[in-house]
Amino acid sequence: MSVIIKRLSEDSAERKPLDNKLLTSKKPTWCAGCGDFGVLGAYRKVLQNLGYPHEDIVTLAGIGCSSRFPFFVNTHGGQLMHGRALPFASGLTLSRPDLKVFVFGGDGDGFSIGGNHLDHCARKNFNLTYIIMDNNVYGMTKNQTSPTTPLGNKSKTDPSGAIDQPINPMKRLIACGATFVARATSTNMKSMEEIFERAARHNGFAVVEVLSECVQFNEGSFDDVKGLKGDLFPGVPADHDLTDSAAAFRLADSALPGYFGVFYQVEMPTKIQNENRLIESAKSRYGEKPALAHLQKSFAALR
């Protein structure tokens, strides 16, 4: 699925500021009360705040309830095979570094079948934003244990209660090398919008875990954080050092619902920056010649 959006010059009279109407596509088909509605609303709002050219925005996703995002927002986009959205997005950022790439998925798509892709995308620091809607259950396939299902939770695959240790998403993301790691909740729109905007502005691989309740198969899973506002909302402490991975691990170890906000953020060369350095190094060795000549000389050296 893709949307074709005409490219306009920056000063074109046809260019209109992004608004909710322009960014709205098909009507969402999530269950009434699903937390993903809030994530979609926050994403549209943040795109308006960022002011990116409409034709530069790309929305990608894998498989799952949350991965229906590309159908509900009017940007370039596509839905990939289960767990495979990140490899596609990675290639897109290398071939078109001018685009603003956003990837959406769930806890199964991100931490199970797509988990290996997540690790390598993070360590290479591709410049994109990944939003993982975590509902602690496989909802689209009607209630199976997911990688984040708490011990004891009952499902069709664990009718007597989950017995496998769940992963800790925040510790996983920090450990695999993401340069921006944050947690949000779909019940606090203001905080979620702020975190999404910070993630989008980050130069590198930015990941946000969003606690997004599944009202059909995991109702009440995030009741501890519902309705918490102001001083009651457990935000990341103001004195937390964003560059300290050990401190971020300690925050991630807090009992649920834990903390919300940015846990970890560092500036490191992105994949495209590292690749460009290699290209420039090769050019300096072979002199100022067309790209094809460089390629032919490289091939000749392999004979």
C-alpha cells in the first residue's frame, strides 16, 4: 500500500500547512477503546508541529493491530511482512536520507519475529523513528502470550498462566545500541506528543515504547497509570543523566508502571554518516573520477 504525494517546491503557492484533515486517510478499524487511537492522534499532531514537507514523510509498519498505521495516515507508506519493516526502513534511509521515516509496530512484531532486525538497526544507528505499541499480548490473533506478557497472565497459548520470563523492553533497547530510548503511555497525550517530537528530532535511531492497552484481551493491564497527571504522573526524574546507560538501566528496572519519558539519549554518527565517510575515503584514493570508474577499478582489484 502506498500513497503518491506530489512534490512541491518550498515556496509553492500550492503548499498548505499540514493539518489533521490533510493527514487523515481511512477510518481506523481498531476496537473501541484501543490505546492505538491515542498514538495515531499524537502522531498526526506531532507531524503538524514538526512542519515537514508532506511529500517527505514516510509511515511504515509490519503486521499486527498496531501495524495498520499506514492505512490510517495520509503519507507515503507501506506495510511489510511480519517483523520486516525495519530492514525496509533502513534501506530507505540510506537511499533517501532526505525523507523522514517513521516505523510503527507492536511488541510481537518488534521484540519477537522482528527482534533480530531491531538489534542490528539499533547498533548501526539508522536515522529513523520507531514507535512500538506494547499491549503485553498478541491481540490481532486473538489472545496469545507475547514477549512482554507478565508472568501468570492467562492466554490461549498459556491457559494456566504465562511461565516464560518476559523481556524488559527498555533494557533491551538500551543494550542493543539505540541512541534514543523512551517510554510513553497512550493515556497521557501531552507527554506522548512531547516524547514523539523529541524522538523525531533526534539524529539517529530513536525508539519509543508506548503502553497501549488491548481492551479485548488484556483489559486493565495498565490501570496503575490511567488518569495520572501532573505531579502524580511518574515522569523520568529531572536530575536523570540521559547519557548514563547504567542509570537508564536502573530506571528500566523499576516496578511497573515504572517511569515515562526519555531514559537514554546520546549523539553518535548515524549509519548514513559512516557510509558517506567510506565513500569519500574511496574517492580520495582513486581521485576525481565518475562513480562508475571507481566501481570498475574496485572490481578490477578483485580479479
